[in-house]
Amino acid sequence: MDLPAPVLQAVRMLNDSGFEAYVIGGAVRNRILNNPVHDYDLTTSALPGQVKQVFSRYRTIDTGIRHGTVTVIISRMHLEITTYRTETSYRDHRHPDAVAFTSLLRDDCARRDFTINAMAYHPDEGLIDYFGGYDDIRSRIIRTVNDPRQRFEEDALRILRAVRFASELGFDIEKQTAQALLEQCGDLQYVSKERIIQELGRILTGACAPDALKDFRCVFAVFIGGLTDEEQWQHLLRQYSRCSRNLNVRLALLLNSQKENAERILHDLKYPNEITDAVCNILALSGMPLSSRTDIRKLLSRLKVPFETYLSYRSAADPDISTAEALSLYRRIEEDRDCVSIRGLAVDGNDLREAGLQGKQIGSALQTCLNAVMEDRAENTKDALLKLLKDQNMI
Ligand code: ATP
Ligand code: MG
């Protein structure tokens, strides 16, 4: 495994100062899988103060100094270097009450969540794999390090992480791990909303979500009430296999059967307004016809997400829809720059004010014009639109 130069350099510098240092966790897993590595984490026997001393000529950031993590920047690469540690008693099912540094790599590996995440790598020593992570990668299995009940009990976030790795990597969750996970998913109430939606996003959009999520409906039922029906869940996953891996699309499908609660559910989960608005917009327009150019124009006039996103949702929710036809109508609308918004009209508020309208009358006259243009009842020219309003006795 060839490591990037800054990573090698950091390992060497720690070793030269008499400390152990290894690449650990996700980077080792992803390298074995030949997946891209976004960040390299190092684990070391050096205490945080010693790490800072070793890298005194480099910029360091006290990322989580209390937990033993120092970020070192070498050739613009950010490396998180964490002291070997163990964790003890987790009173709130989420955060360890105490963090203790240790001098043994094995202890540090043992605190990690899954075997596939508990491997260390050293450029000279090669792979250090105390818990069978390599075999589990080969067999495509997610298994907790040590007793799954205890590990999920300690930190309920691991429940979501297990499902997330299954969804992203397409691995199976080992039987006892899966059983413990299902038994303990009520503990997800202890996980912060921020972490839930972070994991949920990756779970729902994972490359293998449709297969990986089959047995885990009750994990989702904890924070999305109303997911009580197993048949509905399998139906949802079939829809997932037909749509893009777009978060808004997948959330809209997830909440399709309880549209009236969607906004509250997303709000309770503390999703950013941008996502809540997009998902609610897709759901609000879920019944719009898509058969004619006028249909699509009217949809576009109210749509707040890209048309392709909406169409991906519709074609998954309703397989009878002719996606190709809708897409070709949309392309023609785009090419011809058809007017689909009040801003695109050949008249504006000032024109209507000059014609004698005021206040709310202006808004409704503009809407009348837009509808007429989208329905091909009037050309989008100033003369034609003013004539239309005259004919309708609006001016
Ligand atoms: P990715 O970066 O793709 O999310 P990762 O495995 O690097 O995957 P991180 O959240 O970056 O995940 O965590 C780095 C490592 O820290 C993990 O590989 C794992 O060894 C350990 N780890 C992270 N979260 C937990 C947890 N909740 N319990 C135990 N170990 C954890
Ligand atoms: Mg990582």
C-alpha cells in the first residue's frame, strides 16, 4: 500500500522521535477496498503534547485535544493524529464518560466500532489486524469489534454507522451484530439530530441502499413515525432501485405515504430549510399531470428543484409515467425558452400600474397573464397580454 508523501513523513517523524504511529480506520479500509480515501487518520503512542512537539515546525490545530486529537498540516494535507486511547463507561449511550490514553495499539483498535474499521497499517510492518477486519472485508461483512450488544449500548450512533456502511459498501451485517442492532435501535433517541441526519443522508443515498436496508425498517421507524408497515418498506426500497441517488428524491419517497407530516418530521430532525423546502415542494407537486407541454410549463412555474430531480422522484413513485416523453417536452420548453414565470412575462408590475391597477390586483393580473401564456391562450407580447386583461375586464 503506497501512502501519500505527507502521511509517510508524519509516520516517520513520530517513529524517529521514538513513538509508534500507524494509519488507522477508514483510510486502511478504503485502501484495501480500492475505494477513494478522503482523509488519512493516524494513531500514535505519543501524547497530544508530544505530537505537537514532534511537529513544532508545522502548523497544528488542537482539533480535539481533550480526546487526544491534533491536526497537523503537512504540504497542505490535514492529518488527524490521535493518541492511542480507550473509552470507559458510556452513561448517555453516546459519549464516553472518560477517555484514557493507553500505550497499546491493540487497546486503541479494540475501542473502534467495526472490524473493518479497526485495522492499522505501517509502511514497514504492513497490516495490523487484531480483529479479523481483512477477512470481513473479503467476505463483505460488517461486524462489531467484540460483543455487539455492549458496543451498541455504549454508543447508539454505531447502530446508524453499521447501516450506513452496509448501504455504502453493500456489505452484509453479521447475524449477531444485526440482531443486537435491531434490539437496541430504540437507543437512537440518545443520538443528536445533527448526527442522525448526517448518517441518514449517507444511508439513504448509499450505492447499495435498496438491498442493504431490507431488514432494517425499524431503525428508521425510530425517528420517522408512520413507517409501521413492512410491505410498504419493501415497496419503498423497490422505488429506491429505480431512482437517482439524490437525497431530496429519496427523502420525498421515504415520506410519500405521510405527506401531511413531512414538514414536521424534517423540521423535528433539524434538516436545513433548503432540504425541507425542496422535499415538501416535490411532495406538494407529486400529483401534477405531465402529459403536455402546458402541463410541464405549469409544473415548472411552481417547481423549486431541478426538473430531472422531480422526474426521478415521479418515475420511481409511479412507474407508469412516461419519463422519456416528459423529458422531451421539458427539453423543448428549455430550448424555446418558454415563459414559465412571472419574471419571464412581456409585461411587468409597472406596465400594469400604468394601466391603472394597484396592490393585489397587479399580482393576480400577472398570474392571469402567466396562465394564459402557459396554456397558449395568449402570446407573450405586451400588446397581447394587455388585450387579454382588457377582454377579461381586469383593466
Ligand atoms: P468515513 O470517513 O468514510 O465516514 P471512517 O471509517 O473514516 O469512514 P470516521 O467517522 O471518519 O469514519 O471515523 C474514523 C474511525 O474512527 C473509524 O474508522 C473507526 O475506527 C473510528 N470510529 C468512528 N466513529 C466511531 C464510533 N462511534 N465508535 C467507535 N469507533 C468509531
Ligand atoms: Mg474518516
